[in-house]
Amino acid sequence: MDRTAETLPQPETWPRTFPSAKGPDIVLQRPPLSIVTLQPNIAEMLARIGAASHISGVDRYTDYPPNMTRKPQIGDILNPDYEQILSINPDLIITSRGTPAEVFDKLRGFGFQVLGVDPHSLNDVFSCMKTFGRMIGTEDHVDEIVGKMQQRATEIADSARAAAKKAGRPRTVFVLSMDPLFVAGEGSFIASLIADAGGLHVISATTPTGEQMPWLQVSRETIVAAAPEVLVFASRHASQPDPESAERLLARLRDDPAWAGLPAVADGRVYTIDDDLITIPGPRLLLGFDRLIRCLQPAADMEDTPESEAVYRQAKVPPPSRLCPLPLPYGGAEYVVSGPQPLPFLGAGFLGPQGMGGSAGPARSAGQVGTRRGRAASSRVRSFQPESVRANAQRNHNRNLHPTQ
């Protein structure tokens, strides 16, 4: 009797059980043909694994990939459009961190299967994508996609680690907004990204229970005391960015004694990264991680590979413009980002170095991937920002940060 077949791994059968980050596990009898996503990172992950056709409704902040804007909108995690969701009647609803418990309860009360996921890191994003592959029944295909992304993440992290051994780890602060002044805390996944990118995250605070806070509202004195050698700002989007305004903004900060005395400002090591890439825990976080490494460890050896090129092409990086030369992994060719973005609540533009060498010079943008309509991409960071940021952001040009935690 031939027992070879008995030793081979057998395909997983249905029904399949999936643990939820909030509430009971869900059991699917078959792949869901209709999925409603309540947060942008969920839609991005599903689209990246080839399951965009399964998405029947998205939240009002989802606009990537661009075809997601043609999907029916179902409100957001704070104010879902229950009538619209009922009319769609999805097989599955997926949401992420920050969704209020009452929203979970009401959706489940309608009889819907609701899955909560909670990606805190790039590895968590990869795990979520694999889970979604199991849900759709295309796990082999998804494992191949994620495997290439994981390989790229490992390669560039190793490059950052090697560069940090030679050059040291620069003291780094990630600034989410300037008015009010909010920065990433040690409890945020961005702090972990900074460490993996070869930096030293230098601002933290704990809750009364001793937990590290993810986002902190701080004074300028706190920034001064931290003496950052690198400042990274989450950029905002503008429909028509003004290249000249970046220099005016840089001059304004250098005219401010509190900012001008910072090592990062004095040395010109002040960067922006498109907040879609660095604050949304989805597939493009890999691209944001790459950008962060290039800010913190410009000497890192970021070799190009066919796998990495495929990853970046999938991220839909736009054609270059003539602003800010930056090396990116395209066969060794120099890639140039597409124009300055407005800093949060300070007007269009950005404070920057000359190229990536750390010398003071014209303002540059270090992580920008083109422009989009005027609505701020930061609206999709809502799960990772404190309540006070949301209230302030809604008062500032209707930017709608919508954070909850």
C-alpha cells in the first residue's frame, strides 16, 4: 500500500475558524464573497492579496488603491451607516483597532460576522494578509506575495542594522502634528519601526498603570530636552503643492530659537514621510519603512532585487519629478520624489536637508509619493492617535484625523 499521499500536507477544509482581536472567534462555512471593511488598512491588505473584488463596501476614508473610491461607502468606525451595511448584507465585516465596542455589538446584533484585527507592526500586517488569504481560500498565492515582502523587509532591516553599527543610532523624534505638538511615544508601532530602521527613539511616557503611551502631546521644551539628531514629520497632502513654501517653512523654524538650536535642524536632518506610508498599518508600511531607513541611515546598503522592485511597483510609486534626489531600489537608478508636502497645520512644504547627506540646505521631502486630492491622508490614522488630535484636526482645515487610541 502506497502511503506517500498520507504524509503529504492536506489542504485545509471548510468550515474555518478565525480568532478575532475583539469578541468571539468567527467561523466561516465558505470563502466570503462580500466583505465590508471599516478601516482603510483592511481594504489595502485585501486589495494587495488580490481580493478587491470581494470588497462590497468601504469606510469613507478609504481611497487606496484608487478603485476603492468607487465602492459603496459605509461611514466610519465612529459613525457607521448601518442602513447601508444592511443593504449590502455582507458575508463578513472586518475592522481594526479603535472600533468602539458598541459598534461591534450592534453589527453582531444584526447577525453579521465581525472580525477584529489589530496590526501593531510590519510583521502583524504580514500575518493579517496571510489570515485574509486563508479566508478567501487563496493561501498559497498569498503566502508567495507575503513571502517576497517579508524577504524585502528582512533585507533592508539587515542593511539598517549594519549601517547603524558603523554610524551609530541617531536620536530620533517622529512628529505627527505641530499644533498641537504630538509625537510618537514608545508605545507606538512607529517607535519599533525607528528602532528597526537604525534610530534611537528618545521620547516616551507611561500611563498611570505603567503602560507606554503610543502618542504624546508635548511641549517644545520636551523636544529641546530630547535633543533629536533626526526629526521625521508625517506629511500632509495638498492638491497643488507649492515648492517655494517649503523653504519659507524651513526659514520659519530656523528663525524660532527653540527649533533652530536642535541638532536635527542645525544639521538639516529633518524629513517628511507620506503619512499614508508610515502611519497606516497596511502593505505600504513596507515602503514607509524603506523611507525611514533612508532618513536615519543614509549610508545603508539597500541593494535592489527583483522581489523588491515588484514590491515597490505594486505600491504604485509615481514617475519622478525634479525635486529632491533620493536613491530608491530601481536597478541602481536615482529616484526623485514628487514635490514637497504641507507639514501638519504649518502650511505647505517641509523642512529638509540637502539630499540625504545631512548638510543644511534647501528644504526637501524624504518620503513623498506623489500628490492626491486635498483631503488629508492622515484621516486614516484614526486608530493610532489620541482623541485630542481628532478634535483639533477637525478644526484645522477639515483634515479629519479621526483617532481613537
